[in-house]
Amino acid sequence: MSTLYDSYQHLITHLVPGPNSISYFIPLLLLPIALLIPPSELSNSQLSLVFLPPIHACFLHSCLFGGGLDVISSDAVIWCTVLIGLQDVRGSYSRIRLVDNPELPLGTTAPSTQEDKSAEKVSKKLSTWEEPYPRALSARVLWVLDLLPSIRLSGWKIGDLAHDLTQPPTPLTRLAYLRHAVLIASTSFLLLDTAAFIARQDPYFTDRSVSISSPYSSTYLTSASDSMLSHALTPLFLLPPYVIRPLIIATHIYAVMTLGGALGTTPLLVLPTPFSPHLYPMFFGPFASVMDRGLRGLWGTWWHQTMRYQNSMPGRALAQYLDLRPGGRGDYALRIISAFGLSGWIHMGLVPPEPLGGVDAWQVRMAVGVFFWLQILGFAVEVAVRDLVREEGWNAGMGARLVMWNAAVARVGR
């Protein structure tokens, strides 16, 4: 038992931060309890006063006792703050239920796109209805348990017009979801293998003394050119090393996430209609949106939207308090600052208290945080350029956008 305990302590201290005290789990228990209390018993302000102080206190204790930030606990405390303190969940949230139309064959799913010739025929086989906060305790338990893991808020109306107009998302058929998952898994595996191949031969990834800007050695370039991937990788080495190396890391992260998502959700297609993953948006969107809309396309469409709403909610709440016009420049700015400010803070929790190799933990944490905080500046630049060239010029300037995008990546890579 002591060996197992020592191994776990080594894991959360040197590799991946994790729970190291009972206080880590208390917020995860208090959140559903809070949301199960009807507004007739406690108002929103009373609910906040009763539950948020102990939740925040447990989070601080967990960080101090565990040696630093952690992604899951940081994410949980924000989710608790949003659902209990910043949103009227019990008054404005409604769950959108997708059920098979009893007049049509059971188990039929919706089409993959609006343009599908069979779209109208298949969509009629599903019915939707909105379920507000239930009065009955049994129904309330199911309602709350469905809300808590729905961080992307897919299938929920929340009182935000920009979000609610997209709900419920257009679902895929089970077959279309399966085809897409196979394609994603295959592509992700090839990307992961390619990234690992390059990383294994680049001393930057194994020797801390090698700078991110250091040139490639002749031995490395020779071994790369003699490989099976020589023709595919040759254009890559035309880029500066400080551009390629961050891209390799980003490719590895993307491939692991998409491969895990595809392999993890595909077996769940056997579940009945309300629970099957084909009814929900894919984890990642099309990469073409990055070329079309720059950072807005990268973070708003292509990259996963897991933390989008919970991290932007504090900014939205502040905009409402300041009576800013919804969708206006001030409202947009506060949402962006909130979203990427909190994202940087959360991702700092990826760094263990004592990383292997003697690296200073806070130095790495700050580097991770700064990456996300710089996106705020990037959005400001994009908005300024868009206003300068007008939306029509932005949409037509594909070549200019590519140059701007590569320049931005190179600058951050320095």
C-alpha cells in the first residue's frame, strides 16, 4: 500500500497535478446540492452566500495542500461560481430534450447537414421540447445531473441569445458520425506518428540546453531527408526552428485529443437517442475556419469549445452589470478578456508542483498562461484590421490573412 501511495505522490508531484486532500472533492459535491435547492427555499443571492464561500475556501486549501494549481479543481471552481453566483440557472436555463417521434420508427436519427436531401424526412423523426427547472425532486435530480457535465452547454437554453439561437445543434446520423470519427482517428494517428518522428530526432525535445531558436544540426536534417517522410517534411524545414518546434507540440496535443475523442465516443453510438454522441457537436470544427477568420476561427470554431462559455460568463456578467449593449464592442471585449484570462489560469494547472529535470514550476506556469493571455492582444489586432479593411476586404484577403497568421505564430514562437 505504501508503494502505491508513494507512486501516486510521485505522479501528482512530478508529472500531473491531482487531488491530494478531501477538500479537492467538496466543491464537486456542493455544486449539485446547491442546484437541487429550489428558488422557493433559497434565492440566488442566498444560494451564493451559503455555498460559494466554502467552495472557494476548499479550492484554496486544495491548492495549498496539493502544492499548486490543478486543471480540474480550477475548472470546477469557475463552473461552480458561474452556475451558482453569475447565472440564474433555476430561472433561465432549460434543457432541450430530443426524443423519437412516436408516430415514426424508433431509433431514427437526424441528418448530417441541412443540405442533405433526406434532411426534412429524417428530422421529422425527432421531436424536441424544452424542460425548465423541474418542481419534482426526482426530475430535478436528472435535470441537474445532465447540466453539470454539459460544460459546452449543448442542448441547453441559457438566456443568451447568441448561444440559444444555435440550440439544439444540428445532429449527425449515427453512420455520418461513425464515418467522421474514423476519418478523424486515422488522421490523428498519422499526425501523432509524424510529430513523434520529428521530436525523437530533434535534440530540442530531449536536451534542455538546446534553445528553441537553435538551428537544426546537419545530422538531424540528413536523417530526416533520408526517411520515408522526406518529401512530406521537406517544406516544413523551410520554416524557422522557433516556428516548427511549437507547431510539433501543438500537433501532438491536437492529435492526442482528437484521437481520444474519436475512440472514446464511437462505442457510445449504441446508446438510445437521448444519450448517443451523434446528437451533439463534434469536439473540433473544420480547420478551414482558421484560414477564413483567423483567431476568431481558431478559438471560436476549430478548437474545442469545452471552456468557452464558463470562462466567458464572468465577462458577460460584468457587461450586463455595466449595462453594455449585448454583442457590442465593450461586451465582446469583456468576454474575450474573461475567456482567455481564465483559460490561461486554468491551463497553468497542467504544470506539476515539482517538474522533473529541476525546472521551476512557476516559470513554466507563467509561460503557459502568457500564451493564452496574448490571444487577447491578438483578438484586438484582428478586430482593428477587420475594421480597417472592412468585412468585405477581410473575407477576400486570403493571402494576406495567411501572411498575418504565419507572422503571428513566428512572433509568439520567439
